[in-house]
Amino acid sequence: MAPRVRSKRLQRLRLYTELLAVDCLAIIVAFVTAHALHAGPRTFDGWQLSLMVLTGYLGIALAAEVYNATVFTNPKLSLKRSATALVYALVAVVFLTYIAHASQEISRVDFAIGSPLALLFLVGGRLLFVEHGLRRLEGSLYNELLIVDGVEAPGVAWAHRINARAMGLLPDLSDPVMLHRIGDVLAGFDRVIVSCDDDRRHAWTTLLRGANIDGELLVHDRNYSDVIGIGRAGRQSTHIVSRGPLSMSNRAAKRLLDLALTVPTIIALSPLLAVIALMIKFDSRGPVFFRQDRVGRRNQLFKIVKFRTMRHEESDAAGNRSASRTDDRITRVGRFLRRTSLDELPQLFNVLEGDMSLVGPRPHALGSLAGDQLFWEVSHQYWVRHALKPGITGLAQVRGHRGATEKREDLERRLAADLEYLDQWSISRDLRILASTVVVMVHRNAY
């Protein structure tokens, strides 16, 4: 039985948020206390002065990545960064108030007392918080898993360890159901080490790169390609072969963007969704929605939701046949929905549930073909694109790579765009893709 663990990613995010609150409280209390001790007649009281310093501190601290794993893995470095950010913020306040000719409105005594108090409270609060945080994380910042696939790893004594062959886990890149099983095992882990034979290194490397985790292979020989770094696991060396494409803060930012745009969009489009549902019911028999297994993050399957555009009795649940311009399965209403991309709107609920994102590689059905080959038969890099959540739209779509994949080159162009998106992700690029999607919603390849 595979180990079932609760992911520590959300725990870490909560701890970083709590630490942010502790830092803010330390600075506010310091300057409010300083003002209370002096109580001089000045325009800026302790609250206002603390907010000025706090604004500068937060901007500098977030840019310097003060709120990340170093809080627990390297407390001295974290303290140094936070203290430096505070000093820069204090200097900035002095400089800006001087430039604005407002220095006379600030009590020099308040500032002189509050500054060292803020530094003292900041350092003290962080030292106490590290002990608290490690207790909450049960002494470990990450969940780590060792997968033994035919080669023992005596120097690695981790709490989570599985025997892949005993569990029937085979890294078969031609079997999406098996990859779903492996993705389910990997869920909740931050770092995964695999000890395997040489002939399985490529398969495990591909799977780990598509799993949105830090993946490594134990070193049994040093003559290997596809290695991006050297690590340690217990007494043994490892080859680092994958890193999650996004840090925790970036994943959180992407998820917040999804929710910030998806919730109001669903509310605003509710009347349109209701009208489309009625049109589908009046046009043909069958359910309003079409649900189908698609390959998602970590190569795990999920149910995608779309408006039904084909006659129910002829719907292709496996996705073996791509829709074409002259497809006789498409209904009258369905053809309009496909041409305008309105059939994709119910995927907003997939985004709300967390199975999808607004922007990402488009999810495909298991039976999708490029010419006469399944997608993953064209290139094993196909599995790597699933390191991020699939999207309603993506870089490939705004570049016009849509419609049927009649030949392998059609998939290769999409795959190249998806991998580029993973390598060069940013919030600003997501926003640009969303803006570009409006332009290509009605497209000659949308059918």
C-alpha cells in the first residue's frame, strides 16, 4: 500500500503568512511603544510612523524573498535578510521624509527609540517563530519519498519508502493509467528519490519532470545525461533530474489570480450559461454537459466539463476521434458553440475546483491522436507538460495551434509552446495570454 501523506505545502504557506503577521506586529508595536514613551507633539504618531516603515519593509522583504524555506532551513540567513530589509526601510523613510520636507513632522526621539526596538522585536519574534513552525511541521519542512525500483538504497533511511515492483508500479510511458497511479502516489510529496536500473532512468526522469516536484535519481554510475545537479540522500549521492517549475509563492500567486478572475466571471456569465444550457436541451436529446477523462497535473486523470456539442449517442468519451470541419456528430448549436469557443466556459468550474488553471497546457483525452500515433508516442516529453495544471487557454492556443492534430507536426508545435510556457512562466505572461485569448476565441481552427 502506498504511503498516504498530507501535503506540507499548504502548511508552509500558512506559516509564511503567520510570520508575515509577526513581522508586521513587531514593527508596529515597536514604534507605538516608542511614541507612548515619548509622546511628543508631532503630526505623525506611532501608528503612522510604523506604517511608513512597514510599507518600506514589506516591499523590500518580499523582493528579497524573506518569506521562503530559508526561514527554517537557514534561520541565520533569514534573520540577516529581514534585518537588512528593515534597515533599508528605515533609511528610505529618512530619505523620503527629507525629500518631501516632512522630516520636522516626525519625532526624532520616536524614530531613535522605535528603530532599535523594531529590530529587537523582529529578531526575537522570528527566533521564537522558527521553533513554533518546526513543531507544526513535525520537525521536517518537506515530505520526502524513496522509491526503490529494483536497486536497494541502504544509505537512505527515510520514513516514507516504497518498493515500486512489489506494488506493481512500472514507469511505463505508454500507459496513462499507470502514470495516473504513480501520480497519485507522488501527491503530497515535495522531494522524491528513485533508485532504479539504468534502463528505467529515462522513464523515471520523464515522470518526475512532469510531477511538479523535486525529483532525483540515486547515483550508481556517474555517466548519465539529463542531470541538472548533484544532491545527497542519507549517505548516498543523487542526480537531480527535475525541479518543480514554480515555487510555492508563484503557485500561490497563480492560484489567487485564478480565483480572483474565475469567481466574478462565473457570476457575471451566469445568465449566458443558463441560456446556452436551454439552447442545448432544445436542440438535441441528452445532458447539457459533456464530461471526459483528461490528463492533468502530475499526469493524473480528472473529469473535464464542457457544454455538449455532439449528439449524445455519438459522443466520443475516449477522444479517439478529433472533431473536424465536416464532423456529422456536431449539433447545430454545438457548431456555434465550438466556433465561438463558448463550449469551454464550464471549465471555469474545473478551475474553481482546482483541477485546472485559467492558463496552462490544454488537457487532452487519452485517445487523442497526432496522425496515427497517440500523443505520448510522438514524444515522451508530452508527459513533462503536465508539471503544471492544465489551462482553459494557453500559449499554444493564442499562437493558433488549435483544431485537429492531423499529423505529428501539429502536436510537436503545441508541445514546444507548452514546454516554453513551463520554462518561462510569469504572472504577467498569464495576463498577456488571457488578453490574447479574447482575440482568438473565434478562430478558423475552432470547430
